[in-house]
Amino acid sequence: MIFCRCFEPNRLIGRRKQSTDQINRIQRFGKPMHVPTAFREEDQDAVGAMMRSASLCQFVTATAGGPIATPLPMIVDSAEGEYGTIYGHLAKANPQWKEPVIGEALAIFMGADAYVSPSWYVSKQEHGKVVPTWNYEAVHAFGPAEFFEDADRLLDVVTRLTDRHETERVNRWRVSDAPPAFIQAQLKGIVGVRMPIMRLVAKRKMSQNRSAEDRAGVARGLSESGCPIRRRVAALIPLTT
């Protein structure tokens, strides 16, 4: 079972009295991230896979006191709703669930990422007009936030989370391995999170704006790294268009 009592919110801006204009800006919190056409990912299956591959997401809510962010492991139930529904839980001591939410909540899922050296570009040798950049995958999911304390629903969430992360282990740990009374006591210390996804914005920036020769150079450079995440990025770079 994954009990996230250790995760406390990260205040993105300090708590202070705000003007109407400031609150209106917070209400526009759901404005999508900048996604150039070349990096836009619109295939829903691919977007879903990007979210599921992320072990941790940043769950963000806008409040009158400013945005609050908590890192949470979450699961995406693709069978619930048009774009799926996100479930997770946070510590009951975490004030995020008590603060009235302004507008939609935001769940940020980050995929593979890597630094891109301009020395890998063939065009560096041709004209030298190149600079470093970063390749990455990101999905922003928006929807209404629901917090709940029902023990049966909480047990379902922590069971599904645990099963997801234990599935590759030979000797899997299951929630039912612990004494029921102990589990019920632990459930009293957390609050569930449910967020039906109303819209998705996905970005896969993998050097698509570079020439085929430059992309091949980046893929080759990353594939030679000893870091498995960088090699994963190398595999995501399209060598043909």
C-alpha cells in the first residue's frame, strides 16, 4: 500500500490577500501549456501510455491563497469517462484537500527527458548556429477535484495503486498481507483524490523540428549514454518524418 503521508504541498506562491485581478488570473489557471505544432501529441492511446508510464505526477490546485502542488503517485482509470479518471490519495494532514479549489485541478505527468547537446547536430559543422535544448514528454490533465474519506473507496484506491507497482515483483506484497485492523487505521490518515479528466494537453518534444541528419545525431549521442532514461529518449526520436 502506498501511503503518501510524507508528501506535503509545495506552495508555488506565498499566502497573502489577493486582489480581484489576481484571483481572476488564478481562475485562468487551466490555460494550456505552450505546444508548437511539431511537438503536439493528439493520439489518445499514446497520451494515455505517457500518463501510465509516469510513476509520479504533480497534483496542482488553485486556491484563494495561491496554487498548491503535491507530488502523488496516481492511477488513470481509462474506462471511466471520455478521457479517463485519475485516482490517488494524500495525507490527511496535507491542507491541500481542505482549501476550496478555484476552477479545475491540474495533474502534470512527466515522461522521459534528456539534455540535448548542440555538438550532436550535423548542422554545427555546417554553420555553427546551434544551441542546447531539452527533449521531454509531458501531459497536462485538467478536471474537477474531488476529495473523499470513505474507507471503502480509499481501500480500493490504495489496493489498485499497490497492485500496479507490485505487479513486476516475484514476491508481491498485497494490501491483504497486513492485518485488517492495521490497514483500517492507516486509511484514517489519508484522503482520497478523484479527478475526472475533462481535457488533455500533451507534448512530446523529441527534436522533430530538426533536420533528419540532426535528429540522427541526437539519437546517436543519447543512445551512447550510460543513463537508461537518456537511451529511452534516443529511442523516441523520429528518424524519419
